[in-house]
Amino acid sequence: MLTLEFYRNLPKKQCRECGKTIEEQHESYVYECERCMGKHEA
Ligand SMILES: [Zn+2]
């Protein structure tokens, strides 16, 4: 899958909100750490 290949080639993702390195547990459009995502959902 081309999209998956694209993300695998990226350097470690960082949260766009706080700059924390995001663990590679999401395979798609995630640019925020769990804490910041939770903040948006609240
Ligand atoms: Zn964050």
C-alpha cells in the first residue's frame, strides 16, 4: 500500500501541538500525541 510505505519512510512523528515524539502505534493521519488528541476531544 503506497500510503503505508510513505509513512514508514518518514522520520519519527512529532506532536504538532507539544512537540512530543509520537509512538508508532497509529498507521494513519495522526500528528498529535494521545494527550493532545484527548484535549481536543474533551
Ligand atoms: Zn501533544
